Amino acid sequence: MTKRTITSRQVRRAQQMKETQNVSRKRRRVQTPPRHQNPGSAQEENRTNSSERQTPVSEQSRVSSVPVRPTDSAKTVSNNRRRGWMLWMVAVVAILIGIALAFFAEKQRQAEEQARSASALAASASRVAQSIQEEEKIGPKDPDLWSLLLANTTHPLPEGYEPELASVGYDFRGIEQFVDERVQQPLLDMLKAAEEDGVYLQVRSAYRSHENQTVLFESMKQDYMAQGYTEEQAYAATKRWRNVPGTSEHETGLAADIVEVGYGGSLDESLEQTEEAKWLYENAADFGFVLRYPKDKTDITGTSFEPWHYRYVGVEDAKKIMAEGLCLEEYLGMVE
Ligand SMILES: [Zn+2]
């Protein structure tokens, strides 16, 4: 193996030697005395060429006498130059690769940045959508709030329910009226605000005790029976106007029938056209009151349209209910 290697090296060496000889011969030919370059005679040129061709031995002997060192040195210089070029090329390629890598790393970073900001944007959009959805879902923040107490035919008041009462003035007959003490101030503020607008309101009927409600209900039922209604018919007819005891909002102390000062006439739908009813409809929510039995909700409330009956629910909830045109049952999600 080693032997063969040495041999091939020797062969290569010999070839190189031969090449070198050829090179030096060519060089010498180029540097041959002017007689060869003399354009004088082509014959002489031919002769010279033929003499050169005819004297390979002397040429050989002359070349062999030339020292080897300069050839080695030239080869080393050439190798060094090639190696230098190679190093340059490698450096340039390395720099190009480095630039390319940096470029792609930057691109990658930008892509990741974009993806991050896109996902942040999506998350924020989802939060906004959620908050809009929550905003759109109309309903109370706290359905158990005292002011959202529901009293209707399907939700009778707890037995013995008795609110702390406070006065809100006198009705047209001079009978003092009371409400739940927590509603006193908002109601008086509302009456005062109406007065400042030139609309004079009066509470006609507010809190009624369970006993009082029972008396009123029975009284009206008897009136119908006196007109020829059967007891069942009279009960049904009364129920259209008066809540069955225990299911009346007047027993909560949170509601009041409000009309023009001094008005003693009947309570019917025509009152809707009065200044007082209009003012109440426009402004009551600002004081926490709602129209409790709207015209288009009688199927849900089970009670006729009463443009005079207002119920305290608190300002925030009142504004939502009136703005949406809901009845309390709808707002509380307690539609039967
Ligand atoms: Zn009423």
C-alpha cells in the first residue's frame, strides 16, 4: 500500500518534472536569442525548429542540470495563491451564509411577532365580543335585590310580609299614604321634579296592607255580583282590576298609583293621554320607577294596562327596563 503510494508519488513527481521541463523549455523558447525571432527567413526558422526537434538529448541534459528548487518555489507560490483564494472564497461564502441565516432568523422573529400580536388581537376581540354579549343580555345584576321583589298572581308575597313604612303625603280625600321607607325619598323627589316642570302629581294609593287589599278586593267583587255576575264571574272580573290579596304590588310598599293632584275620577286607560301620565312615562326611570303594567304586556303581567301605576325597582334597573320596553317579569326572566 505504502509502496504503491510512494510509487504513484514518484510517478507524479516524474510527471511534474517533465511538465516543469516543458515549461522551462517553452520559457527558454520564448527567451531564445533574437535569431529565432528574426523575421528575415522562414527557412532559418524552420531549420531552427527542426534542429530543436532533432536535439532532444542535448535539451534534456541541459534541463536536468537546472536546479529543482525554483520550480518547487513556483509551485509553492501557486499553491499558496490558490489556498489564499480558497480561504477568501470560504470566508465570502461563510459571510453570505451568515447574512442569509441572520436574514431568515429576522424573518422568523417577525413572523412570530406577527403571530403573537394576531393572537393578542384575537383575544382582545373575543373579550370585546363577550362584553358586548353581556351588555346585550338585559337583566338585573342582582335579581335578589329588595327593590326587584316580584309580586304577581304566580308569585304571591311571603305570608306576613310587612315593610317599614314612611309617608308620601295625602290622597285627594285627605287620607295619608305610605310606601316602603326606602322608596319615600325617590318618590318625593319625583313629585317635586314634576312640579318644577309644571306637572302636579299626587299619590292616590300606595301601600295597602294585606287586610286592606282583601277588603278592597271583596268590595269590588260584591259590586260585580250586585250587577248580576255569578261569584266566579265577579272574582274573574275583579281580578282584572285588583290583585288577589297576597299578589298585589301595593302590599310590597314599592308601588303607587299616581295621578293629577285632586283627581278623584275613575282609573282607566284614557288617563294615558294626560300630561301627568306622559310626564311619568318620560321621567319615572330617572327616579327608579317603571310603568309596571304596560299596554302590550298584559298577557305576561296578567293585569290590565295601568298608566298610573308605577313601581320602584332602582334607577339602574328602571332605566334598562324602560329603555327596552319590558315588563318586570320579562326583565327578571320569570315569564310563565
Ligand atoms: Zn296600583
